[in-house]
Amino acid sequence: MLKIRLQRIGRHKEPHYRVVTIDATKGPKSAQYIEELGSYNPKAGSVVLKADRIKYWLSVGAQASDTVHNFLVRNKIIEAPIRKVTVSKTRKVKK
């Protein structure tokens, strides 16, 4: 299955992200992505997306991560409700 997700490329305390299409079995830091679809700079608040390529990958069956899905809804690339995204601040420890 294909995923459209964020891939971090920034240095320490300077986050920058790529929006990439990648196989779901690969890790998020894997450099083996299929295509770069845009970028996200959280410090500047800028999101750059290639709408035509994103629509193509979604039509082929790729699934967007929750954060990327919300970017697509806010930029009016897709029509859908915004998903609630929660980030776990604590690490779960198995006993």
C-alpha cells in the first residue's frame, strides 16, 4: 500500500519536511520514496504542494497520513472533513 506522508529533512531545531509518496512498509526516514509531492516549513508556516500529482496518487489508491490529509483539505485539494490529530507526548513502556 502506498502512503503520502511527511519526511523530515531539517537539521536539529530547524524542522523542514518533504511530502512524499512512499511504500507503507518503509520507515518515514527511508530515502526510498517514489515521488516528492511538496514541502512544509513549520517555522514559516508555508506549505507547497503539487496538486495534480497528489490527485493522481490518491486516484491510484495511495492513502494520506492524518497531517497531510489536513493540509490537502485546507488547501482545497480534496473535499473532506478535517481529521483529529493527536501526538503522544509520553512514551509507552512495556513491563
